Amino acid sequence: MQLTIPSSWKQVLKEEIEKPAFKNLMKFVENEYNSPTSKCFPPSEQLFSAFAHTPFNEVKVVLIGQDPYHGAGQANGLCFSVNDGIKKPPSLNNIFKKISLDLGTEIPESGNLERWANQGVLLLNAILSVREKKPGSHKNKGWEKFTDAVIEKLASEKENLVFILWGNYAKQKGKNIDDKKHLVIKSIHPSPLSVNKNREEWFSNNNFNEINNFLREKGKLPIEW
């Protein structure tokens, strides 16, 4: 299998991907994907889909997730996103309900978020791979350091980005982002467990209008959510 980071990111992340830790991570991932006893997601050719769909120079919004969906046919390398024709997971349903409430738009049939990624929304999971039916199985193998480096590069080298941090994990992941240089959106996680406990916090903050208004103010096209 060939694990390739898209060229627009390869130069930006050159220092990180030349470290022994990243090389060891790639060996681990290759062994996992080639193992006859385990199946891993997303498909190997989609491991770096978030980077392929959203080149470094085109990033406007960064949405931070945790690890990929672990069911067959779900994960496509973009956080919270599922392939066309796959039932939308509960968290994604809550995201779409929130967008519909904020912007007055219809809830789409497909949960494939490639359309967001192609507009400059980096849909970044902290961990980019997982074993089937074993959430968190590729935790603490090196992905977190790699994605920390991605976030640090974006936060330090760009200005006026939007970082979306849903839930405590994402908030911790983005704790060093300068909120004077970027718009940092923080809220509860869209999982049913969180939303059912804190419906007002999730549904009352008008975040998606806030994001698009910020982008307009900075001379950027808003996202068609």
C-alpha cells in the first residue's frame, strides 16, 4: 500500500513527516492495513482525504474530530462524514439539525461532507485510522502528534481561520490556538449524549451564521453548509 500525503501539505509538514516517530507511525499503519486478521478504516487510499480535498492554502475552517467511524462503509477520511448512501450517524444528524436551524436550509439526504471540504473546510480527525468495530484502537500510536503539528502549522502560519472545537477532546486539542488571531468556536460535542443533556447550548448559539459572517468580514466566501 502507498501512503501519500498530498503535495500541498507535504512541504508544509516536511519537518514532521521526516521525524522517526512519523515513519514508525506509517509502518504501524501499513502493518495494520495489511494484516489478515484485522480490517481498518477508512480505506487506505482515503487516509489523507481531508488533506487532498482541502489544500493548505485553501483552508478557511478547521473542524476537529476524534477518530474515524469504525463500521463497514462509513469512514471516508473526513471527520463526521460518511459515504453516500450510508445512514447518517446521530452526531451528524445533530450537526445538520443545527445548520438547518441557524441558516434555514434543508437537511441534505447525504452525509458525505466532501462538499464542505472542497470549499475550504479541513475535516480533521485527531486519529486518522481505526480497526473495524474497535473505536480508539489506533489511539496513542502517533497520529495525535502528527495532527497536533497540522493544527500548529495552520494556527501559526495563517490568519483569520475558523477553528471549530466541539467537546472536551477537541477543546483540549485546540487549547493553544490564539483566539485573537483566529475565530475559535467552542461548544459541546454533537453526540446525542451531550445534546440531550444540553440542548440549549447546542441549538441556541447560532454558530454557523457566526462562522459565515466572520468569513465575509475577512473577505472570504462563506461556506455553503
